[in-house]
Amino acid sequence: MGAEHVGSVRHVKCDEAPGVCNNCQSTGRKCDGYDLHRLPTKRQSLTFIPNALPHLPWTTTTDERRCFSYFQRCSIPGLGALFESPLWSRIILQISHADPAVYHAANMLGAVHEDSAANKMRLSGENLRRARHRFAIQQASRAYSYLSKRQTSNDPQFREVMLVCCLLFVMSELLLGRYQNAFQHLHSGLHIINETQEHHRKLCLDDSLIRVFERLDIESSHFGPGTPFLFTNKKINDDLQILDVFSKMGNVADVKRSVTSLLNIGIPFLARCWPSSAAEVAAEYDELFQKQQYILLLNYEFQKRFSIFYFEFYSSLSRRDQGCIDVLQVQSLGQILSLKTCLIKGPVPESLTPEYRALLLAVQDFMAKFPDRPTFTLDYGVLPTLWVIASQCPDYAIRLEAIRTVQSWPHCEGIVNSNVITSMALNNLKADLRIPGQPDSSIIDAETEEELSKFLFDMLNSTEQAKKWSFIRGHYVLRGECHQLKFEITKLI
């Protein structure tokens, strides 16, 4: 794109002058134009080490190399920080070194991620006043252009290239908080997976790539229709099958596979129950109760097998693997507590307070053992568990401590953003503590509280589908305000 004219007898290198390069203009050649939107020349990213970057078979610019350096040295290690995966350790980098569409999509993500990290992972939306956002749009355009040129290609690798680009687009949009765009890209990727599996079975898509799309699809249940888009029929109804998975727990990968299977069953069920009113739960209670008990039974069976694994193997694991086991246990216990309370449409019994306290301590213990925590991961993490504690615990002091714990680690876990969790949980707690006839008082630092309230207001107002999110709708259902959601949001500020 305006960097080197391959069709010429002599290659002419772009001199990176904005608009039209001087080298092309002086020789009478047509120039496609260099980047009109440049990154700031000051405060160059400390992660930019140009000599360490690979030599690519196409011409790149200084700004592109800077963003790719951030993607390679910050985004990729963070995405693989919780659990090792060939997708992040090998596959994504290999494809981005070989395919220009993926390379530009990676630059887009690198620019957006760096900007988000500097902004404490706030969801800013697309802001053309930010240089990195303008650069990200330009890189996205170049990625689309390369993909468009290959639409009729019979290259068997092209489907995987499209799928990787879809994933990078999804991640960039999630960091911006543009959820509707993110879900459109997610559905495009899921269509590619479905079509490939049904009509192009000879083409093999990488399993770790499919699993990431499955995880995002399952989690999207909380952010829209209440059910996954593609993996709705991927259910485990055979107890023997799930028990067989549990019996194979001999390493971290086995435990992760078991916990992921349970989360993939439980998340759509919770997404169905949380926004349901008391009347809706009562109308379907027998079915919901039976399903709740079934999933709880599977989780309890997992805990039995997990206890054996923990006793036999935990002490011999590396520090990193111990951290992986700790966070998997937090995820399992968080889902158990969520399942126990999901059909309760009122105050949670105080008898469950010790479980909330123990769960919060487990999360804090994991965080203390894992100081190099990522700002962005697509793995299941701790945010759903912290949300359950911060929004439901009968002990308000524990809820406030959970909110502060979320605040201490600004990050995204797939679709879930810590700032959304903090702001919404804080709003819930203020509503529960509100005394009629008395003005509200700050329950955390006043300036921070005002900033978070404004953030939540801006985020909900700019996100068309927010009123359908299970945890937000559930909050207003419990207070009988669901029909006035748009008006109630304005009370936040």
C-alpha cells in the first residue's frame, strides 16, 4: 500500500512522506499514498525493538513496526499468560509473519491495546482524536483490502487467515467497547467454522483457534440472546461422558478441560436465569430446578475428583502451573455459588456469607501469587467470580472489598471488562445502601466513584444492546425497574 512499486522495472522505496511520497512524485510514478495518520513521534513505545522484528516479504512502515512490536511483546504474552496455548505461543505469530492481512489486523490490535492499557482498560469507543485509533482504522482498512483481493482464492489456508483476522477484529472492538461490531465479527468467524466443518471437512482448522471462538460464543450468552450462536447443541448430557473427562485429571490441561466443559454448560443456564423475573422463574421452576441440580451435581463430582488431583499433584507442580490450578478452582467454586443462587429473586441467605468470603480470599490469594497479570486475555478468568461476590454477597463489607479487588486489576477477560464489573457492582451496592430521604454518600474515593459512574453511564448509553445483558437486566428486574431501564441509567450520574 504505497510502499514499494513491485510492477516497476526498478523498485522505488517509499520515503514515508505523508500523503504522496517524494520518491514517487519525483520519478512520475503513481503513489498509493503513505499513512495520513501517524503515531506520535514522542514517547515511543519502550517495547519497540526493531532489530528483533522478523524480516517480512512486504514493505512495512515505522509506525506499523512499532505497533507490531507491541502486539508481539505485550499483547501475545498477555493472551497466553494464564494458560499456555499454541494459538498464542506459535500460530498467530506465524500467520502474521506470513500473511499481510493478518499482519495489518495484528497492528490494529496492537495500537488499540496499547491505547487501552494507557487508559486503564476503559472502554472509550472509537475516538478519532486518539492517534492510535486513527492508525488502527487505517490498519483495519488495509487488512480488509488484502482479504477482499483473495475472496475468490482457492488457497486452502485462506479460511484460517480469515478466521484469524475475525478474531483480531473481535478483540480490537471489545477493547474499544464496540460490542455490536465485535459480535458481528464473532458471528462471521463462527460462520466460517460452521461452513468449514459442514462442507469442507478436508480442510483442518486449528483446534485451539476453534476453542477460542467457542469460548467467546458461550460467553456471549450473557450479552445478547441468552444462548450461544453456534455451539448451542454442544451439550454434555451423558453423565458417563463427563465423569470420564473428570477421571483423566492427571495434569493442568486435564483440569482445564474439565472446568471449561462445566463452564460451557453453566454459563448459558446462568444467562437464562439471571435476567428472569420471579414470575418467570415460578412459571418454569420445575424445569429450571432440575437443570440447576444437574449442573450442580456435575460440579460437585468435579470437586471430588479435583480434591484427589490436588492432594496428589499440586505440591509437585511449577509455580505457574499452581497458579493455573488456583484460578481453575476459583472458576469452579464461583460457578457453584452462582448456580446455588441463580433462582433466588430476592436477598441471598446470610448463611452463604462464609462461602462468599472464602471465595474472595481464594481470588486474592491467586492474584498475590500471580503478580504479572495480563491486561487482556481470552481465557476464563476471575471477573465472573468477582462479579458474583461484589453484586450478591449479603455482607456489604465483603462486596466492597470485592469491588476494590476488581479495581486493583484493570483488564479484560474476553467480553468481560473489569471497569464494567466495578461500575455496575458499585451501582448495585449504592442502590442497596440507599436510605430514602437522605442524599447518597460516596462508599469509595469520591473522585473515583464519580469517574466510574460517568464511565458506566457513557458505556451503557453508547451500547445499544446493554439493556439485554443478563447481569444488567437482572439488576433492574430485582428492583422492578426493568421497563424503565433507559431512564434509570441516567440516575447513575
